Amino acid sequence: MKKLISLVAVVMMVFALVACTANKDAGSEPQKEGKDGKKKSEKVLYLNNGQEPTSFDPPIGFDAVSWNALNNLMEGLTRLDENHEPQPAIAEKWDVSEDGKTYTFHIRKEAKWSNGDEVTANDFVYAWKRLLDPNTGSPAAFLAYFIEGGEAYNMGTGSAEDVKVKAVDEKTFEVTLISPQAYFLSVISNPCFFPINEKVAKENPEWFAEADTFVSNGPFKLAEWNHDSDFTMVKNDQYWDAKNVKLDKVHWAMVSDPNTEYQMYTTGELDTSDVPAELADKLFAEGNVKIEDQAGQYFYRFNVTMEPFQNKNIRKAFALAVDQKQMVELVTKNKEKPAYGFVSYGFKDPSGKDFRETNGDLIKTDVEKAKELLKKGMEEEGYTKLPEVTLTYNTLESHKKIAEALQQMFKENLGVDVKLANMESSVFASEQKALKFQLSRSSFLADYADPINFLENFVTGSPMNRTGWSNAEFDQLIKEAKMEKDEKKRYEMMYKAEKILMDEAPIIPIHFYNQVYLQNKDVTGIVRHPVGYLELKWADKK
């Protein structure tokens, strides 16, 4: 779960593509001695991360270029299994109070950090309060608002002491929620809820910045990190379930160009690859491409505090001038579904109907209507000439192609010349959050399996909003939906909220994500969660 996501490469998650360094010996590692005394090759998986991780600090690395690796370096109370359901992880079991609001987690006695320290309940108390601490500045803090006292602390109107998390004893952790949450156990598998070794963090506040100081509690530990080049994880022998981890190493490259990534895959330097748009038809025809579901969307954000997008009709004109069908068929070419709403397919309401199908197409290509709305909006603002518009995207070839296609659509369908600007990902997200752009690229991958995760992005003041848009009715609907126990009523609130969002048009939906990738036939067991991240705990390689 909303996740902002300066997520990498549209198809992103690059579906696991997160890889390693190009080197002519990729695939062959030094041999080690097996139990039988014979030499055997190490099992090394080669992936591509696309770019430098934003951060390996759990509450900060809230994007695919960080959490794909983080999810395998560390572990929370629960972990999503092969069927994407939460299962006991660092917590071996839990109890739930009769009112469904208080969870008591029992941490495994054998749970240890990679430096040999015990994983304690205090490590979770420290980490979760740090997630909510406004001084941390975590873009994921909103996910913890279901904890009693969490939102108030994060918004500066409450204290850390009011956050209802506590260590009952060294291995017992208790949390009290504001209301029963059906998706709670799924949400807390997200990397932002991972524990932090309190002793290590207090001795070195930058413990997460280098391989030699990084302390993990998951299936792997960080062995090497050559910034902006590559990093390597090795099996964590202190992990409580190390016996079920089959890989010895995972080597991640940082290659942003999809064609280079593909070439590395063909030469055996990578075990997975994205599908370059130029080769999509050929590769799909050959039948080697794998396609899996993913809950998320590629979209553009308007800044409603900047001219000319303070005007709703001008925003809608730009949105209706976009041909999403043409975008997925001629530009991205990865068999994505065009997006005419914000919540993706795959979420069933109490009647068994799909959310997206029920709420329908809320903002769909209509060039004539777009022209009418542009004219109307300009008259409302007294414009004889539309103020100059700049579209900004973070540097990546796939983003550039979509930006250029949008530029052409605005010219052909509205007669508007839009300038393009690109910016490195390291500063793009902070600039977007600070409302420095007029119109900018964005993406969202669900953090947990519920439509509310999509919609809560746009409540007033959310760090995930990044549009300057605010609507009191929308905010109230989201607030009530989070507290509503009746699922039918809750879905009705969410249907209405999405309609308000799309009518106000602070965003332009482009396409829903899927996971399209190529994978070495000798690699098995990689799990690509539809609502999250890459799972390597069960991965294997012949």
C-alpha cells in the first residue's frame, strides 16, 4: 500500500526486474563445498533495480526501487505468502481482542538481527513511532493512521506517548487500532512497518546508508553496496527461517535503459528483464513473455495551485484529450488496460462485482468535449491565450515516450503546445511533493488489497496527494469509509469518492499496471505480489 511512488519504470516493479551488474562472468560464481564434500556453484540471482534505491531506511524507502530489496533484507510481523495472503513472520502468532481493535503479537524466540541481537517488541515500538514521527518525514506515515493516536502524532497535534503501541514484554508487542481493519495484517507486511534495531539506530542514525553498517532481520543481508552502480545481498544465516532460503546471493544492477536491460538478459547477465516497447510484438509472439496482475496505475498529476490548472474545466479538457487506448497499444505495448478511473481492477465488493467495472469509465477520451471545456475554462479565467504549460517527468526512457505521446495529443486534440522537462528521480519526488511542477508524471502501486488504499492518496494534506487539490466531501467520505464496518455501505462511500475525484480531475489516468517480464527458465519461486513488492524468500535457481 498509497503510496507515492516515484516508482520506477512504468511497468515497473519492473516486475522484479531489479537486477545486478553487467559482467561477463554473470551466472558463474566461485564454488563452495557442499555437505557431501563436493564443490558446487553458489546460487546467485541477477536482477535489475533500475536505479539507486531512494533509501534503505524502512519508513523512507517507500517506492519500488527501495522496497523490492528491503522486503528481502528485512521482515515484519507478517509476510505475504505465495498466494499474497498475510502469514506469521517475525510474529509466530497473535491474539485479537473481542472488539477487533487490539492485536497482541508474539515474536518468535528465534527471531534475531543479522548482528546476532534479539528482535524485540521494543524494536517494533521504536520503528512504528518513528514512522509516525513528523520529524521523520515518512511518505508512508498515513498507512499507520489506523493506530490509535497515530494520525494526531504525525500531524503534530498529539504526542508519541499517545500512540497505542507498546511492548508488553521483550517478545510481546501490542497495538490498538481506531476501529477494526479487515486489511490490517496485510498492511503491516509493508516495509514501512519493519522493525528497526533500536540499539543500532541510536548508536548510528545512518545505519541504513552503507552495507557495512546495515543490520537486517530478513532472509538476506546487505553484503555490498556500490552506490549508483550495484548492490549485493547474501543469505542471512541469523534469519529464523534460513533453512527455507535457497539462494546464496542476489546481485542487483542499476540499469535504467530497458534496451540495455534486455540485452543483459539475452547474454545471461540478468535473470529477468522488462519487455522493451520496440520488441514487444516480437517477444509476445514468441510466447516467452510472462504477464501477471498488479494493482496500481500510471498517471499524471495537475498542480491545481498553478495556472492554468486551478480551473477545473481546463484540467478536464487536458484529461479528455488523452487517448489511453492509443497509449497502451502504440506506446507502452505491454498489454496494459487503459485507465478511465483511479481504482484498478481486481477488487470485489460484497456482491462479488468488480469495483472498476461497477464504477465504470469516469473520464474517457472525448476530443470534442475537451475542446469545449478548454474554451469554457479560458473564458472563465479571462485568458485570451493559455498560459505556458510544462510537463515534467523523471528521467527514464519509458517515461519520456509517454510524455512525448502526451505532448503530441495535446497539440493535435487541443491545439496546445506543451513543453517537456525531465529531472533525475532523486529530486523529482521532493519537487513534486513541494508543488513545483504544473503537470507531472506519477505512479501508484497498492500497499494493500483494498480500494481505499487508492483513494486515500488524495485526502487534503496527504503527502501522497501532490496536487494541491482539496475537497471536503471527498475527505469526509474517505474518513467515514475507514471507520465503516458494513462492507456494502463502505463500498458505496468509495464509489462516490472516486466519482468526485474524477469529476474534479486533479489527475489524468493513463493505464493500470500489470507485470510483464522475461525470466530465465532456470529460475523459480520468485513471487510478484499484485499489491506490493518482490518476494525472493522462496526463489531458487538451477
